[in-house]
Amino acid sequence: MHRPFAHDESDHDEFGRHEPAPPVRPHPAPAAGGWTEPPEPSRVDPRVLGALLARHGWQRRGGAPGRYARWTPPGPGGAGTSLLVPESRAFPDCEDLVAEALVALSRSASPAAREVLVGLAVPSDEIHWSRDVRTGPADTSTWPEEEQLRSAARLMLLAGALAARGRAGYYGARHRGPAAASLENVLVGPATGGQRLTAFVPVLTGRPLAVRLHQALCAAREAVDYQRATGGMDAFDGAVEAGVSHELTEAIVAMVRGTEGARVAVEWAPGAGVPEGCAARAEPVEFSPGDLPALREAGARYLRDEPSVPVRVTGAVVRMRRAAPHEDGTVRIRVIAGADVPHVRMTLDEESYRIAGHAHLVGLPIRVQGRLESRGGFRRLTGASGVVPVQVDEAERDRLMKSLQENLDFFEEACSTD
């Protein structure tokens, strides 16, 4: 079964407490010809079909060079099944032969057949993870091992999606929502024995992610080699430009921990060509347990050294709290503009706190300037000043007023000056 990666069910605030994740946008019903059904034979390039069969372990068993090839499934059980695939559309009855091959693939129990069909239905760059772990009888795995593989793979894809949106040594909450949303259309196969997993990243929407992740992994490998050879961490500084980050080092550590080694390989969609600046056949990037100390040190360094960011944020007040009237208070806003995070907390003096409360009471967001602190994931604004209400369109104001009515008692108490 191939399924989309889901959003994380929760996030954490700067104090380590769980915050509910925003509602996940429901998936629309798959359109005809989508990944849930085999593609139309007329839309399948036989050269792409042949390339996918070879990629997923099918064996070429003769045929007429330049005209057609006969393919059998990987493994000892494939001798009784074969596909006749033309070399090009110029072959007579090409569409009929492709249709027969697609039917045979859809009826096959081989995982390799399903992977070929997915690659045809949704032209995708494929990311393969493999880990050296002990397995049980018949290549079975324990539940934690399979969950670890899936979780680490998702962390790695998320790190790639973050890097595709901008470079940073540590992202925290920045860009996380859009990056997670970009994984919605990524399809993932079964985690075989807790050892192997394949993700299909659609070329149309996800190629920048696949390219950036591959480049970042290569840069991380080179930086680790440099650190292990010289003891210096300088290479990790330059690796940020290639997409290496605290989030990526954590993902690699999660993938390798408890194994004898792990590999990540990227294979480009055969029908889409090779991305500019990338090798046609990229070698797998390998990491071993001996690399973990360097990766952990780099991750801690990225976390420690990422600077705070000066911002001017516009947002809607969603929470207010102070110990007593006429004192400073804490305000939480939902960011509308000015920062790449969903929510920000800040401490305001008495006058600014009053302005924020009154702005919310009349259905207006506020604008405030300060510095987003990297500590805690860029969720806290320090040095907050210049708090002013901001005019918005009627639709947004109505939405803010509805939110106020749902929490009226809370805000009356929070804004009270008695």
C-alpha cells in the first residue's frame, strides 16, 4: 500500500508543552487516472516503463534489440510471469502491448510491480532508505524498528522541504507549516522489515525538495568526513548553503541510531530528465554509527549559533494573560504577516497590553516589532515595542470578532483594569 505522509499530530511551544496542530486539510477525492488506478496505456511512454522495470529489479530476458524486450519479476518466483514491452511507440501494436503489461502489473502480488505502477501514474523522483538492522523470521521486524524508519524518513523529507524554502542552520517553527504541507502528496511504500522504505516525490510539486535533500545529504557526508579527519567543524558552516541544518542532522541521527549503518539514494523520474547540476545516477549517501558524534555536535552547534531575527509582525491576538491589573502581561498572536511562524508569544508593558486587548475587542489585529529569538524555535518575540492596531478587510474582521465572542469571558478577565 502506498499512502501520503501525514502531518505530525502535535507540536511544542517554547516551554516544551504540546500545542495542537492546525486541522489537516482534507484530501480531495482522487481524480480519474490518479495514483489509485493504473494509468491509461496511451499516456505511458514504453521507454519510461522499461526504465522503471529495470530500476525496480525486473530482469530483461531477451527480446529483439531496438524493437521490444521481455521482462520478468525480481526474485525466484518470477519465472512464470513475463511482460512484453516495446522499445518505442513506433513498434506495431505498441499501445495494446503496453495495456497488457499494465494489466499484468496490476494483478501481480510483487511489491516491485506496485512501485512501477506508482512511478507511471505519478511521475516521481524516488527516495530510497535502507538500514542494516537485525530482522526476525522471514525478514520481519519489530514494531518500534518500522516506526523508527518511517519517523526518521519523514523528518528527513521535512528537513529537505525546509531547505527548499530557504537556508538556515536551525529553522525551529519557521516555514514548518508550508514545508509539512508540501509532503501531503508524497507517497510512501511499506517499510519492509524495518530495513527499506521508498518515498515517491511527485516531480510536478516536489522536485526542488528531492534535489535539495540529495545535495544536503552529500554536503553532510562531506562535512562529517572532514570532521572525522581533522577534528574541525568548519565544513558544517559551509554546508548550510547546501541545505544542511539542525533538523537534517537530527533526521540522520534518527535514521542511523540502533543500526549498523544506513543509506539514502535518490533516483530521478525517468520521464522528467535529470535536474540541472545533478548526476544522472546518484550514488547512495551512507552514514554509520561512527558518524553520530559529529552529527550530534553539528546539530547542537546549529541550534546554539542561529541568531535571533529582527521582525515587524502583524497578528491577531489569541491569548492574553497577566498576574494582576496594571502589570506587564503575556500575549500570544496568530501571525498574519511579517514572520514565517504560525504563532508568537511576547511580554508587553501595561500600555501595550491594554492596546492589544482593546484591538482584539474591536476585531483588529496588532502590529509589533521586536526580535524573534532562536531559543525555543523562533516562537518568542523579545523587546516588543510599537504596538498599534491594524485595519483589515471586513471578512478578516468578522472572523476575529467571531473568535472574540467564543472567548469573551476570557478576554474580559484578561483585559480588566479593575
